[in-house]
Amino acid sequence: MAEISNNIQQARALLEAGELTAIPTETVYGLAANALNPEAVAKIFEAKNRPSFDPLIVHIAYPSEVEKYAAVFPGPARTLALKFWPGPLTLLLPKKPIVPQLTTSGLDTVGLRCPNHPLTLGLLRQLDFPLAAPSANPFGYISPTTAQHVQDQLGDKIPFILDGGTSVVGLESTIVGFEKGTPVIYRLGGLSLESIEGLIGKVEVKLHSSSNPQSPGQLTNHYAPRKKVFVGNLDALIRQHYGQSFGILSFKTPYGMDNSYVLSPKGSFTEAAQNLFGMLRELDQSPVDFILTELVPDTGLGRAINDRLKRASAHA
Ligand code: TXA
Ligand code: MG
């Protein structure tokens, strides 16, 4: 099992030796290695059982580091970075040769993010390299939002988990790239479409490309528990499955049955996002056969919550 501690110096020593460490971020926990060291990065793919065509996000300590790793930093990207970093935003930018091919899976862009978590920012500021880190879960499964989630799934494959408490955002970062200079959102996440458009104007959203995804985070069946998830009108779903063994994940209405969870009794998207992955995990581990859930209103963070619920329910 991995050691769990909040000691940054232990994490630092391991990362400097080319080893893996799980790190807390405000979105979800990441599985980190020196992004500039291909042997270290290879260990991430191995531990996660992740296909090597899936590029990693490179985490930096300061927005000013973008220019070390990206060849171009377009105006709208700069505007977004200045406003939302550190925070749940990943920018896809043309990479410089210093970033190894393995880190970007051979793509000529690199995903950069300055995460907003005091422990991890403290760690990054002490390191003289950035950290490649995908979410710290086996490929395709729900992302972890606590150190214990990481321990449960990857504890036998990694030496150390830096414990920074429960991730406060609870959804992965929003990924923004640029096509001929025009911003495009490839993954909805902890930063809402409205916040982005409020700053730089209308942005195209391209979430699905099932055949040849530019990023597997776009795969329809991703972020999924092992149990089947059905999304729809909860009252109708419950009637339809009456007498069967199911769990319930509702937005704000309590169902008062065994194995029923409420994302946010007060109907807050922020609270719902914080609870989403943890509750899906608990339902996945509970003695039910399948999970019934409903979409939330499709605005703000609700869009990203709905995106994850739909993917969790896509039975490939
Ligand atoms: O919030 C987050 O983004 C978390 C924390 C740990 O930072 N990380 C995360 O990483 O969610 P991961 O690897 O689970 O998801 C990142 C997604 C993947 O779908 C990957 O394919 C895509 O970002 N991605 C990374 N670099 C890319 C690139 N250069 N071009 C296209 N997609 C990229
Ligand atoms: Mg992931």
C-alpha cells in the first residue's frame, strides 16, 4: 500500500528520483511524475493501465512558465490564464521540444495547467521541473477526490500519496484549445462555459468524437463506475425497476430509500460537483445491482456534471 501523508518533502524526494506520487488538486487527485523525464512519465501509463495515445496534462507552478513549454501563447489563452490560474483550466498550446513526445503522446500540442491547491502549488514551486499528471484512477474509471480513493485503486502500484484533503471542485479541469486562433472547449469541467465566454466571448464546444477522439477524455464511455448507470426521470425509472436492487443518485430531492444519495439538498451545482464522484464510488461499492440518476439543470457547472453523468451511463 502507498504511504499517505501531507509531507511535501517526501513527495519532492520521490519525484526528483523519477518516481510517481499522487498529488491533490482542487479538481481531482492526479498521478504525478517529472513531465520532462520520459522514463518517469512511462511509469504513469503503466500504473494507470492507460493507452500511450492519451496525452498528459503538464502542471506548472506559475502562469509565467507557459513560455518555457509552449511555443505560442495566443492572446485569448493569455487572457484566460491571467484570470483563471491557478484554477480548473487546461490550455492546449503548441509545444516546445523540451516537452517529451511521450508526455503529449506524440501530439504537437501540450496541455498546461496551474492547479489551485496549496500543497501541490508549494510542491511545484520547489521542483525545477513541471509535473505530468492524469487523474489518479485506472483508465476509464471515476476520478478520485480523496487520498483514500487513490489508495483503494492504485495503492499497490505507487509509493506515496500526498494528502491534501477532499478536492473542493470535484470535476476535472475544463480543457480549451485553439483552432486557427479560435478558442474551442474540448472538455467541460470545473470552469464553466459562461465564465469563459464572459471573458473572451463566444466559444465553440466540441465534446464528442467517438471514432477518433483527439483526447480519450472525450470518449463516450469514460469516467464510469463498474455498475450500470441509467439517467432519466427518477420517478419513472424507480417505477420501471420496482422490486429490483438499485441505488439512487438525485440532484436535490431526497428519496429516503436505502442506497440513495442526494448531490446537493440545497440545489447547489458547486456542492453537487464536489459530491458527484464520491457518491458514484459509494454506489458502485454498495450492494445494489445498478444505479439510477437524473440530469441537473444544464447551465454553469451543471453542464459538466451532466456530461459526466451521461458518460457514466454510456454502456459501451
Ligand atoms: O483536472 C484535471 O485536469 C486533472 C488534474 C489532475 O489536473 N487531470 C486530468 O487528467 O483530468 P486526465 O489525463 O485524466 O485528463 C486529461 C485529458 C485527457 O482526456 C487527455 O487526452 C487530454 O486531457 N489532453 C491532455 N493533453 C492533450 C493534448 N495535448 N491534446 C489533446 N488532449 C489532451
Ligand atoms: Mg482522467
